[in-house]
Amino acid sequence: MKNQMGEGLREKRTLKQRLCSDNAVGYVFAAPFIVGFCCLTLLPMILSLYYSMTNYNFVQSSFIGLDNYVRMFTKDDKFWYSVWRTLVYVVLAVPAKLIFALLVAYFLTRETRIASLYRAIYYLPSLVGGSVAVALVWKQMFARKGMINSIIMSLGLDRLNWMGDKVLVMFPLALLTVWQFGSSMIIFAAGLKEIPRTYYEAAEIDGANAFQRFLKITLPCLSPVILYNLVMQTITGFMVFTQAFIITQGGPADATNFIAYYIFKQGFAYQDMGYASAISWVLLIVISIVTLLIFKTSKRWVFYEAGSED
């Protein structure tokens, strides 16, 4: 009896040692992420929250409480206008990007010998689309004497002042975002591959045409992937910066003075880092609210094959 108890205790100790060893290995592999998250994300967020309640100008700081937030909501009209213009940009660019990416993915998932080559080619703009060089090229394309206006004039129409009109300026910036559709396209293509072919075969037997199959089968089955892409692209849209900084410098008349660009100007151009930190936290809250609304409304249009959203 004592021998059996001793063997049981030894087995428990051995099992505990193995678990500790496995945990140690897990912590070692997770250490780079944990250290990076704490040093590059968590600590800067805590510091920015503190600076948002100070008058910090890179040289000295003084605690002022919630004065930056009071100034933002009651005295700064440019802040509210930047929020509005950012919302306009997100509403214009994000749906257009997702629709275009879905259509391209739908046609590229057809069985062809060079489908993989096409996917790689279409993904290339996403690798370089956010660069300064591409933004400069885009700026020249939509200049008054650029390629786009040359095409318009060749059709017998008057050239358009793309960068000088508050309404028109949104379209070149949105098109640049749509041109970077590669990442969304790859995710859509992966989702399309997971839809069982039997659904389409049954629909064909029932006499459904291609549009009906796309509407009644493809979109519902792909809705979880659409939700993921919608959330990710909405977050990216709210943080748009390169287009405003390189192409328009926030103009014309602050029409492209997006929140991220406004934060940059307050922090680095005006050296009011405390106020910039406060705006950054408000931007985080706005993104969180919009993301929460998307998830709340998704219950009405996202289809889960198991029949439950939990």
C-alpha cells in the first residue's frame, strides 16, 4: 500500500515537473511578443494617457487635468471638422475597397492554370500602395495637367481640379485606398474556397442563375469573412495619414484634414503633444464605438453555418 502511494506521489511530481517545463518553454517563445507588447504598445499608451492631461511640448510638461479634452470638445472647431471628413472618407473608401476586392477574388477563384500568378500580381499594390513614392505618383496623376485630366480632355470634357475642390478631392484619395485591395482580396479568396461546391450544384439543379447563386449562397456563406474585412479596413480607414500628408497636406480648406493628420500637426508642427495625445485617445474611443456598432449590427446579416453565433 505504501509502495503504491509512493509511486503515485512520484508520478504526480513527474507530471508537475513536465508541466512546469512545458510552461517555461511556452513563456520563452512568448517572451518576444510580451516584451514587444509591453514596451511598444502598453507603455506608450499609458504615457500618452498621462500626457493627454498635461501641457507637454517635448521640453517641459505641467499637469492640467482634463483641460485638453474640454478644449477639444468646446473650443476646437477644426477637431470636429476633421472627425466629419474622416467619417466621409471611411464611408466612401471602405465599401468601395471591399466590393472591388470581393469581385476580383470571385473571378480569380475560378479554376485556371495561372490563377495563382494573377493573385500575386493583384496583391502587389498592397505591398507598395501605402508608400510615399506611390502617393507622389498618384498626386501627379490627378494634377491639373496630369494623366487623368489628359484622358478627360481627350474625351472632349473640361479638366477637373481634383486637388483643389473640397468634393472632388476625396475621390483620388479613396481610389488610392481601393487600389490597395490585395490583402482583402486574398482573405476573400480563402473564404470563397471554403464554400462547399454542393451548395452551388444544388442551386444549379433548382435553376438558379449565376447572380442568384452569388446573392443567395456566396454572400451569406462569406459573411463572416466580410465582417472581418469590414472591421479591419474600417480601423485602417480611420487611421489614414499618408494620403493627406503627401498628396494634399490637409487641403483644400481642411477638406482632407483627417484625424491622424490633425494629430500629427498638433504634436509635431505645433509641438502640443499633450493635446495630440488627447485627440489620439478620442480617436481610439471613436474607432472602438464604430467597431462595436459593426459587431452589434452583424447579428442581422452575418450567417454562421452552425446556426449559432456563439
